[in-house]
Amino acid sequence: MIWQTSRFQLDLSRPHVMGIVNATPDSFSDGGQYFSSAASLSGVFVHCEKLLSEGADILDIGGESTRPGAPPVPLAQELARVLPVVRHALTLGVPVSVDTYKPEVMRAVLDLGADIVNDIWALRQPGALQAVAAHPACGVCLMHMHREPQTMQAQPMHGDVVPQVLSFLQHEAQALQAAGVEKARIVLDAGVGFGKTLAQNFSLLARQHELLAAGYPVLAAWSRKSSLAAVCGAPAGEPLDMAQRLVPSVAAALLAVERGARIVRVHDVRETVQALKVWTAASRPAAQD
């Protein structure tokens, strides 16, 4: 299975690790430790290089936090955050993904040469689908989100989410193909934590194989999610700190790959890569005497 992106054809016969690069001062996962102002962009550049040294296959750059309740970021501010990081990442020889739902940002980063658009809105914002369809080869990740970041956890989904998520993603992927985007460019993300309850999130992991019925590669993004803290004994109202989420995050990534995910989007690249090396070794056919 190949994922076609702007500059690369990614062979997904092995799982790929997408390293998260937050060019934001308010990310839920790193507290903005890699970004505080334009003067600190060098720290984000160093973080990109660190993730690659740890084994990341793809860099995913975002300039707007999508944590529950996060306020939207003005277009000019998101561009100011993202464009310098994308320019640097494009010099590093790996696929560059940009986490955005704004069509103006999509066009700007694709014009620079970015490889992938990773959209939590699944290209449902006006002009977003057209921005991707106009590009001859970029990859795209379509994610399921219930409602929007400001309201998604206040009023989560009802019922069995797996068929609902599958139906939504199939519909959006087919709409994109109808606009002229080849199937090989499309990856799907179930949107763990985006408008789902704790039980619903884990049903998406337990039954992830059902999402493969759509016929597209699946990206899993469990890294440091609050659902992991909730099942690991965090006191009510006191989430696990980020260091305590490391082992649960790696475990979730490994389970996702075991259930068919071809890309895992993670903060802790080194540890995830090491775990996947063990999984790969254990998955090889036994040597014959």
C-alpha cells in the first residue's frame, strides 16, 4: 500500500511514525515549550531535527491548538507560526505534513512544497476541498470530529460510534475522489478524543479493524490523549502529567498498529519507534532450522 504525497511515495507495508511539531504557545501536550514567539523559532527547528534523529518518518506541523475548548487562531497568526517551520522542515529530506483546517494555510504550505494536509475538519471548511483537489499530488488525512473543538466534549456523540465514524469518513473520502483526488493520496483518522466519550474512544481502538473496510490506510493519533490518563488511575479532575502518559501512549500506538493502523501520530517518537521495532521483530516468520 502506497501513500502518495507531494514529494514522496510512502510504502505503508511497514508502519510509519509521524512526529508532532507544535508551533503553538498553548498546546495541550507540551505547554508550548518549543514555541513562545518568533524569537524562539529556533527551538522548534531543533525539535524537528530531534524527532528525525529519534526515527520519525514524517513531521506534522501545527499552528493552532485543537484541545477541547481551544479558541480559534486568526489566519495571519497561524501563517506566521507555521510558514517558517515548514520552510525549515522542507530542507530535512522527509515528508512534511501540516495540521490545519484553513484553506488559505493549505494553499500557502502546498505552494511552499509541503507534502500532506492533515485536517481535523476533513476538508469541510469552505474552500478546503478545492485547495487540496487543485494540487496534483499532495497527501491528505481526513479526520472525524463531532461538532467543533469548542463544543465537542461538552456534547459528545451518542450510540455506537464505529459505524458512524466509518460512514462519515467513507463519505468525505468519496467526495474528495469525486473532485479528482486519487485514492492513493487519502488516509483516514477516526478522531480519538474529538467529540467521543471514554468508552467510545476505546471502542474505536478495539474495533479499528472495522475502519479498514473503507479501503484506505488508517492513521491513529492516541498520543497523550486524556482517555489514556483516565484509564491509568488519574484522580478525578487531576490528569496524568505528560511524562506519565508516555507508557500509555506507546501502548496505544502499538495496539493501533497491531489492529491495522499504518501511521501513528505521536509526541514520543524514540519510545514509539523502539516499541515498533520489537513488534516488527516478533511479527516476522520464525526461522526454520
